[in-house]
Amino acid sequence: MAATAVRYLRSVGAATSAGPAPVEPLPRPDLRAVADGERAPVDPAEFRRVLGHFASGVTIVTAHDPEGVGAPAGFACQSFASLSLDPPLVAFMVARTSTTWPRIARAGSFCVNILGADQGALCRGFAVSGADKFAGVVYEAAPVTGSPLLDSVPAWIDCRIQAVHTGGDHLIVVGRVEALGAADEGEPLLFHRGKFGRFSA
């Protein structure tokens, strides 16, 4: 009886293996950017020039890439901000063309290293694409996620990825804060109109 049933299933092309039938994966959705007809009449160079007047701090966002056998990943990030106190959330923006972001996304967590006034060279090292950014860089594991916590940074925030939103040609990454810490003294590294600077009261 069983043999007859198997012959019938084979004759109509049905799967006869014990496991489930293979399922074709769904197509990967396209991330929506601004369409040509929606673009505002703003020159990109003028956009950068005007927005460059907004002074900000500078961070390095780091993670351990699980597909790189725990290899560290990181990039310099100016577009970082606190987002919510309850629950404690922070956010950073990253270009959709970033080659580092997929490695952080795979990790599912990250550490925001807030840079001090004397760490401009460290920032420039992490702003270079394709280089070994961690060469000669001292770090330890952040207490909850294990993401690289860089040596001598004045403050750090250890996070898990909570949400990712599309924002034009960038992604808006929201992280839930799991742990954080700061030194009691030290000046921040500031970025203004394409140059590093210091805070002066």
C-alpha cells in the first residue's frame, strides 16, 4: 500500500521526502529613497555647507561581527544623539552604502565611543574605508554586549539594536541602552565646518 502511494506521488511530481518541501525565500524588499520627482531644489554642496555650521560631538560606533569570528568593526560617526529617557534609547545615522553597517547589523549590538578633544587622529583612522581600523587600537569588551570599548574615551554607551528606519540615503539606527559610563573630567572632541575643535566655556 505504501509503495503504491509513493509511486503515485512520484508520477504526479510530488515530493516524497520526509522533510518539508523547500520554500523559495521572499524577495528582499527595496529600501525606499527619495524619488527624482520628490527632490527639493537644494544643491548638495550648499546643503553640506549650511549644515556644517551645526557643531556636534564625534563618536566611533563599534561592534563585533559574528561572521568575522568576532572581528571588530567600527566607523566614525558625527550623527549621534540621545533619543529617549524612558526607555533609554539613543540613535545614530549611517549611510546606506556603508560597508561597516552590515557587520554591525549582524552583531545586533554596538558601543558608542564618545571621543575626547585629543582623539582626532583616532577619529580619522576610523573614517577611512577599507583600512584595518583597529590596528594598534587598544580596547576591551563593553560589559553587556561585548562590543569594543575603546581605551581612554571619556564616555561610552553599550546598546542593542532596537529598530532601523529608512531616512533617504541613510539609515536611522535606534539602540536600547544596556550600560554606560563616563569619566568625571575631560573635554569633548567637536566637529564644525569640516574641522575638529575644542569646547570653550
